[in-house]
Amino acid sequence: MMYIDQLQREVKLTKIPTRIVSLVPSQTELLVALGLEEAILGITKFCVHPSHLRKEKIVVGGTKKVNYEKIRSANPDIILCNKEENTKDIVEYLQEDFPVHVSNIFTINDALELIKQYGIIFTKENAAHQLVSQISKAQNSLVTAIARFKIKKVAYFIWKDPWIAVGNHTFINHVLHINRFINVFEHKDRYPEISLEEMKSLQEIDFILLSSEPYPFLEKHIAEVQRMNKKAKIILVDGEYFSWYGSRLVDAFSYFETLHKEISG
């Protein structure tokens, strides 16, 4: 059986995979939602949803650095990776011995396509179809609900010291667009480092969004950012809802709807 992943790579399988190693947190959660929890053998230390998995599965390292021996000992039928989350070296090394599927997510449509691909590969088409339908309905509900709100200019930060924002060609930027937010750093590529001078000089900005991940921004950071930019309102946001592209999208859109009601009230 030959499949094509989201990098247009050929993934050859000799049978339906029943032994899975997932090196991407959002994809691990997606597998569980598709009813594949028992088939998961190995995960990363960042695969925190559902929380019990790390106690029951082989933790093979992180997303950028993995323990190849642990993966090899699991003898997986397939390894699931992502272009952004995992390195090219990891993919190239593992594909020498195992089938490796690589996702590449920039939009909601990409995320839905991945769910469909998993449905086919793991013979979970019905569960995948239901999940795609749920996400699509949730997205349509959000778009309708926020249509009356004014478009807002925002900056979305994922790290401090150095300060790193979200730019163009990212899934988060796409999600910001869906939320009728204009990303003031959209002219910059990927994840640009932002100087303190840039922070202070931001004009006509409505909100600065501080993500809960990968840097765990907390209440104490609001005052720090406010000192650097007195024009914007500083808001803590759940980074998983902005960046996880699997089954978490089902709840993400209702989270966004609530967020809009709070900031527009």
C-alpha cells in the first residue's frame, strides 16, 4: 500500500499500522480522538494530552531530539512526524528503517486533510469524517458569531528574552486571520525576534497576545509588557487552541468565540 503524505513523499506500508510512534503532540491527541490509543507505542515528552499517556507509553524524547534506540525497540509500523515540529535529520534517519509520514500544516484545510489521511491509513474513515464535520461546523459557527466585531490589530508572542512573535507562513497566523485579527508582524517571516524598540514603537495596535506555550506567559508578564507598550491591551491566551491543529480544533473555535466576547465587552 502506497500513500502520499503532506510533503508529497511516498509512504509505503505492508499492512494497516497497529504499532505507532508519534513525534508530534497535537497528532498524538488526534490519534486518541480517532480511537487509536491502544495502537500508540511511543510519544514525546510534550505529548501532554491526554495526560495519562506519558505514564503508559514509551517516551522517546522531545520533538527536536529523540532517542533512536527507544524508537527502534518499539518496532513501529509507522512513525508520524511534522515538518515544523521535527527536524529533517530525524525524518531522514528514521525513514531508513521505518515508514515515516510527515504532515505540513499551514491552514485549517491542511489540518482537515491530515485527519482524512489518517482516517484512510488507519482505516478510521468514519471517525475521521465525523471529526472533520465537527471542526467545520465549529469554524462556521465562529465566523458567524464574530462577523459583527471590528477587525483588530494584534501581536502574538510565543517567547521572551528574546521576544519572539508570530509572523507569516505559520498556522497561528492563519488562525489569527480566521479570528479577524490583523497580525502586525505579518510582514515578517515565520517567528521573528522583536527588539524592545520595536515593541515600544508599535502604533495603532489593539491587543498584544501572550501565549501559554511554548513560553508559559503568566499574569506577572502583563505588567512587564505593558511598560514596553502602553497603547495595547495585554491578554493571556491559550496557545494550544491557536497552534494545535488536530482534534483540539473541535473546542478551539468555541474558545475563540468566548475570547472575542471578553475582549469586545
